[in-house]
Amino acid sequence: MSEPGRTLPSYRTSTASHRLARAVRYAGRLTCWSLATGMATAATDLVLEPQTTWWTALWPTPWYLTGLSIPLWAVLRAREKATHQPDEDDDSPSRWEEAA
């Protein structure tokens, strides 16, 4: 049994803000990795000049993915920032007095 006043460890439920933050992180990682892959494939195309038919379809794919992931990240990040902004109506003088 547990001591009085203590709770047993339980599965932490994910709130909406945590899900949004996780989505922003994943979209940011997708953007970074697609940029890195795009640069690597562009360098490979420039240096090695592969002549296979599948390469012409493969090397621009990371750039298309980058073009899709940047707006996705921007929208998710804007939503995340909007959820963390304080209300405009909450102009409590106690906060301003503490700051002064």
C-alpha cells in the first residue's frame, strides 16, 4: 500500500498543449531532416551525376517534402504560441505593481 497522501504512479495523460508541442517538434524535425537530405541528394547529383532513371524522381523528393513541412511547422508553431498568450482582458494591477 502507499503512504497516506501519496498516490501511486500512473500513466500521465497527454493534454492538448503537450500534443501540440509534440506536433511542432515533429514538424520541425521533419523540416530539418528533409533539408539535410535535400542538400545531400543535391550534392550527390552534382558530384556523381547518377544516370539511373529512378534518381531523377528521387533527388527532388526531399525538396518537395521541405516545401510541405515548412508551412506545416509555421502553422503549428503559430497555434502553439497562440495558446500560451495571456488574455488581453486580464490586466491585473497586482502583476504590474510587483513588476514596478
